[in-house]
Amino acid sequence: MNFRSLLVTGCACALLLGGAAAAQTSPTAGAALPALPPSPTVTGPSKIAIINIQNAIHYTEQGKKLEVALEARFAPKKTELSNAQDELNKLNSQLTAGGNTMSAAAKTQLQQEIASKQRDLTQNVDNAQTDYQNAESDLLNTVGNTMMPLLTTYAVQHGYTAVIDVSMSWPQSPVLYFNPGIDITGDIVKLFDQAHPASAASSSTSKPAAAK
């Protein structure tokens, strides 16, 4: 076998081995590929709108009432944390003012008390922030889940091919620029308030459901 034959044979083996290796490492090897989407039905220019969904939720009358209730719910905790911070500040001021005159034992005891209260305060703040964020997420979901059908209907009626949320700014959001003239946030808030008056929502949540 001459050099050319060896070269051709070697290349063929390499291709076969390479194909086998690719088949073994490919995540779709041996698995059926997902079906391709159908051909696009929108052939004309796309019409895109943007919405700040978080603002839309908070600006609805129902969202405002829920937010007031949320703040009232966490007001005692906020006062508790503020008082704890004031107490810690007084202890730090006491240490600064008398640190050079008090006994070593008294100074050590005060420092340990400050460290302990600081740890407790930090933990309490972290827990309160987590609880508040979870409660706020519940608020957003409560209004947002009701808002989505209205948003979909609005988009279809106005011929939008896509509605993009711009609640987050870059780099959290992939949207780098948009024309404010395509913002439908205000329209969705108005539609939501018309369909779900805050008074009706608050009364429905405050009264128990009738037994069936």
C-alpha cells in the first residue's frame, strides 16, 4: 500500500472515529429531535409594545391597597429593628465615651454585649428582609396573575406581535433601548382598575366565601 492509500485510509478512519465520538458525546444522540415550529403566520412588519409590569401592578388601585396593607403588616417589625439599632448606637457611644476610663473587665463585657446585639440585629434584619421580599412577591403574583389575561387580550386586540417587560434595566434586562411611545403600562393599569375595582377586591378578600 502506497503513501497516498495510507493517507486516504487514515483520513477515512479519522472521520469515522470522529463521527462515532460525536455521536457518543452529543446530548441528542439516539434521541428524537424536537419538532420544528410551524412557518410564521405574521408576514408583515412586527408590532411590539413594552410594559413595566412591576409598575403596572403597583399603580393599580388593588396593588396600592395591598401595598398599604403590606407596609402596615411590617410596621411593628420596622419599629422593633429601629429600636434595636438605637440601643446599639447608645452602647457604642458609651464605649467610645468611657472606654479609656472604665475597667478592663467592664470594657470587655460592654464589647461582648455590643457584639452580641450586633449579631442579633444583623440576623433579624436579614430575616425581616427575606419575609418582606416573599410577601411582596405574593403581592405581585396576586395582581399579576389577574393582569395577564387582560394584557393578552389587549395585545391581540391592538395587533401586537410581542409585549416586552422592561421592569429591569440593563444588564439584568436584555432590552437596551425602546421608544417610550410604545409603553402600554398606563393602558393596562386603566383596564385592570375598570375590570377589578379595588373596593370590590378588598370586600371580596375581607368577607368569607359563602358555603356551597
